[in-house]
Amino acid sequence: MRIPSTQIWELDMRLSTRGDYAVRAVLELAERPAGVPLPLHELAGRAGVPEKYLEQILMRLRAARILSARRGAHGGYLLARPAGEITVGDIVRVMDGPLAPIACASKTAYESCPAWRCADAANCTLRGFWTEVRDAIADVVDHTTFADLAARASEQRAVHTLTYQI
């Protein structure tokens, strides 16, 4: 049986650039003292993200109530809740959607496979495998908070900072 190319699902298990930039920006904010905003241009520079692109990302994170913003001379972006309450999974899902590598393994956006691909979803070996992959990814990203990542970043900086005394 020949399958039309328009029906083949491609599997791309990489975090999108948008997702990567969002995680980097939220980590930068998590490393700041609580309640201290960071202006867009400074956040873009620290996160290594083009400012215009970051602005679009931050709008999505504000709409998801992960970030908030303050206006004015001392304004900027800040976390809407404590870094210990925001997981990497929260950010990835806002930016990239469900974690499942294929739609039939998704908890939030389940779609059954086409009949040509899988006749019996309940007994599909591959669906079970991809569900395990989804669960493993979810276990890591849903149990890693930005407080965890900020602590890790601080530890790494301490290890790589050389102190000379005379």
C-alpha cells in the first residue's frame, strides 16, 4: 500500500528555538532577587536572544501568567510566581505544546493514528514505547523548577570562579 506523503507524520524531538529562548529568559529572571524586574534589552542581552524575538516570547509567557511586567523607568519583566513553582515543563508546553513525540502518545492532545499506521491502538507496541518516552521527558521537565536551575547555575559559577589571594 502506498502512503501519500501528506499523511506521514514527521518526528522532531528537539526543543524549538522559541522554547530554548523562553527557558533561557525565565532562568535569567529566576536568578534575580524576587520582585526585581529586568528590562527587555538587558534580558535579551543576558539570555543571548534577539530583542524583537524575545518580546514575542515574553508576551506568550505573560499570557500564560508565568511572567509579569512593570512599566516605567525601573520596570521590566519578572516572574509572576516564585521560581520554585515554575517548572521547565510549564515553559516547554506554553512554547511548544505537548511533550509527546507523536500524537497518539499525548495526554493533552491525543489523536488516534491513521488506520494504515496502527490498526489497534490499545495493543500498539510503538505507542507504548512513545508513551514511555513522553513519560520520561515529563518526569524530568515537570520535576525541575527554575529555582533548581538557578541553584545549579550558581554552583557552576562558583566552581568556575578562581579566587587568588596574596
